[in-house]
Amino acid sequence: MSSVKENFRKCVNFLERVSISPCCLRDVETRLNDLLVFLSSHEALVDAHLTAFFTDNLWETLVPVEWRTELERLTDDESTLLSTEKCKGLVRSPSLVEFVADCRRLSLTCDRDTVVEFSDALRTEERAKFAMSEKKRHEVNRMTDFLGFLTNSVDINQAIDVGSGRGYLSESLATNCRLKVVGLDSKEGNTRSAEKRNRLVERMCKQEIGQRVCSFLPMTETVDAHSDDARVFLDRLAKEHPGVLDSSQSTALVGLHTCGQLSCTIQDVFLAAPQFKLLCYVGCCYHLESDDRSTFPRSSFLKGKHATLSKTARNYCQTARERRNAKPGVTSDSLFYRAALQWIIVKQLGGCPDRFQVGKLYGECDGFVDYVEKSLRKNGMSYSLTVVEIQAIHRELKGQQRLIDRFRHLQAMLASCVESMILLDRLCCLMQSENVTHAFIVPLFDDVVSPRNKAIVAFRR
């Protein structure tokens, strides 16, 4: 027993060292309050939609004139450094420097030393190799090592992988961490794919490296803490599959990129079911969460502040700022095309109809003229513009494309703050529970490879 306590103490010390979140509830609430005040003061910029960049003249109406002067003279390479400490040497506007400093101070970011220490501590190896992309392999390798460290520290030997998809993480946990794993996914097609992949990986491992794969159990199950009593949730699974789960044993509840509403559900189940002693998940797709205030705010602190987040703000949380900064000078033509198309619809065609959708049409088009014509036909809009007229509009607006890029840099910095508020709100909700002893936010993945890289970890009393 003493060795288990010692391992847990070392685990908590490590997490406190690498965590990018405050470690006490009062400090979390203070950060949340600062974020709420800061984002409220820039609400118009947070909620601005780039589709209306030209029609609503967003550059001049939302960006202060002294900021515009500074941003317009920056090169593409220099603009990618705005969110860094080098900003002070690039711009002279005190208010812009203060804005960048506030974004950096309030966002959940980590410095290079923390990343190196975290990587060295986990010593990630090439574990998962078969039938997955480079990005997925990176995520599965990192989370496997991390969960192996956590479960060893608290003496847990079984886990439920929520939103398991094709079973990438489940299979890796079963094989490399020797955990009993049940993978739950709401879609039957994913369950069948997971079963097929598990057989394929087992065969490939035997053929190529002579290693036996420990199979996991994929199941089709909708996880809902409200419709299915979370207290008997694990008991039911254990009775249905006695050889896989033991309801008398402590269990880890995990998820790799739990999409939208599922991130909140997994926390609800963890808090409601005493069998779950460890929670570890990485959320994503904030824009797919419901707007009924069941997903934000989660904490009583922000509920008391009547905090809200718009759909647009949630969408911008998906901004991969670090990935964009890794490719300086690259401006998304698709965003420019869409904003220019909106200008044509509003200024030339009399207005935009309801439910106007372009989707991923940009990748199917050969230039701007083709994009405009296909978009209008797709939405049943008649037009009399000639090719020459469309080309002239493109030339007129093209010179402002770099301003869209600068505008996006400002919004990307605010998006980091919005994501930080969402994650800290979830952390605060966990910390407010008397059954939770410790809770952390940890930068788990390389944020260029996997922009949604922050894991929420909690231990139950």
C-alpha cells in the first residue's frame, strides 16, 4: 500500500510540474474571471465572421487605426511572430503589444522547456505502427505512454475508451499497457471497423515482429450520464462481459479527441460513477457542442457570471495557430475566395439567401471565376455577371488578401483564449467536486501535428 501511495505522490508531483493550468481552485477561478473580462472587451473581434470581411469592412471597423498601421507594414514572416515575445520588437503600438501580452498571459500555452521535459519524461517510442496516419500514430503513441504512466501510478488495470472509433487507442492500451479495455462508440460501423482492424493488426504483428496483440472489446454504446444511470453503467458492462471487466476494480475512463458534446458527457459519467478513479481525455470539435448551455459554462463559477460563448467563437477555437505559424507566408485562398464571393452576392446580386452553403467547393474549382459560378449554381442563384466582370472584382479585392491574414492572426490569438476558457471551465467543474482529489490540464501532443493537444486529467478520491 505504501508503494502505491508513493507512486501516486510522484505522479501528482510530475503532473504539477508539467501542467499548464493553475493547481488550486481559487487560481483557476481567478484566471477564468480574467479571461471573461478580456474576451468581453474584444467581443466584436471574437464574433466577427471572415465571410463578411469585405461586405462589413471588418478591417477598418474592428481593428484600431494604430494597429492597422503596424500590421499592414509587417511581412508575412513577421506576422507569424505576433503571438510570440518577439512582438515587442516588431510593433511599436503600446495597445497592440498589450493585447498580445494579455493573450499570451491568459492562454493555456507551454514554453519550450516544459515540452522538452514532458517529452523526456514519457520517452515516447514507436509503438503503434499499423493502419493509421502519421498524426494518429503520434497521438496514440503519446497517449498510450501517458496512460501507462498514470494507470501504473494508481494501480489500475482496466479502462473504458469512450468514442473509440476504429479502436486505435484501445488496441494500443491493451497491447502495450496490458490493460483490459472496452472501446465504446455510438456508431455500429465504427465498431465493425474496430473489430476488422484489430484482426488485421494482430495478424500483421505476428507476421512482422512476432508480437502477440492483446485484443480489446469494441462495443456499440451511447454513453449518456443522464439516460443510463452512471452508477450502474460499469456493473452492466461487467455482467455482459465478465471476462473483460470487473466492476469491483478501479477503472480508468479515457478518450482521445472526444468530439463535441462527448467531452462533457465523459466528465459527467466520471463524476457520477464511483468506480472510475482516473479520467483522462483530449477534447475537440467545440463547434459541434450544443447551444443549450449544457456544455458551457460547466462550472458554478462561470454560471454565476452568466458567461456565454457564441457559435462563431466556438468555431474559431478550431484555429490551428501553431500549424499555420509553422508555414509562414501561407494565406488561405479559400477564405479570401469566400469573402470575395460574399461581396459579389451582397453588392452585385442584391443579398445572400438563407441557407447559402459553399462547403468544400474550393478544392474542386479551377480559379476564382469557376468558384463563383459553381457556388451560385449550387445554391440556385441566377446571375448576369460576365467572366470579365468577375475577374475585375477579383483583381480589385486581391490586394486586401494579406489583410485577411493579419485579421486571422488577431482572431487566432483570441481563439486560444476562448479555448482556454472552455478547458478551464471544465477543469473548474471537476475541482469543485468533493470527490476529485487532483485535476490538471497537460499539453500532451505536438501542437503543430495535433492542434487539439491538451488533456484533462483527474483523480477520484
